[in-house]
Amino acid sequence: MGLHSNLLIADRDDVENLACSDDPGCRWPGFAFNGLDGVKIFALLSLLKGGSPDGESLATAGAYGHGPGGNDPPHVSTVGPDDVAELAVAAAMGDSELDELAMDWGATQSFMGWSEWEVGELLRRIGDLAETAMLQEKCLVLWQGR
């Protein structure tokens, strides 16, 4: 069985509790999207910041990992407020600008085998969730578990 991914809105103080949760989508708002990982999020951040889509390290992007210890899931990465604001820019984009960003993002190696529609849908969902998190002055948390 593969990893399940949830992108959630949470306060920084809730990250430790979220990391220990078996089903954080029941308690924190967000969405599930299998195949979503930190590499994709940070490649998107890099594109939005005017860089290349090769992504950034988690430390550079303001994220950090949590988990119960060892290499067992769940794995949790946090996107801080400044980067949440960058991601929220996608929610304000027009269709043509969003489609162009989705094409650039989808051309990265981490999207091999994905359709244009899947990349575009994920981009829209991330942008909308980031906008909500920004308005609430909260973080985004990527939770990956079994």
C-alpha cells in the first residue's frame, strides 16, 4: 500500500499533534491527493518565486519534518506563512496564467505520468487552500502516511 498525502491548514502549535494523527483530514481542513509530495510543492514555490522548477530544499523553503521517529510514516512538512502567501498567488491567477504555470510545473520530472488535467487540478486546489490558510494566518502542512 502506498503513501497517502494530505495538505492541511494548521497552526504551527498543532503540527506535533497532526504528525501523530492517523487520519488528520478528519480534524484539520484541507484535501487528500495521492502523489502529492514536498518535491512538487517546493518546485511550485520555486516557479512562483521566479526561479527554475527544480525545487528548493525543505530548509530553504521554510519547511521542517516531524514524525513519530525513524523512517516510518507519517512524515510531516510545514510550509510557513511567507511561502503560503507565495502559493496563494495561484488562487488569484486568471485561467491562461494558471494554465501556463501548470504546464511549467507539470514539465518537471516529479510529474512523469501525470495528465495536464491532474497537474492543473492540483495547482488550483493548492492555490485555493493556501489562500484560505493565508487569510487565517496559518501554515500548510503536508502529511504523508499509510
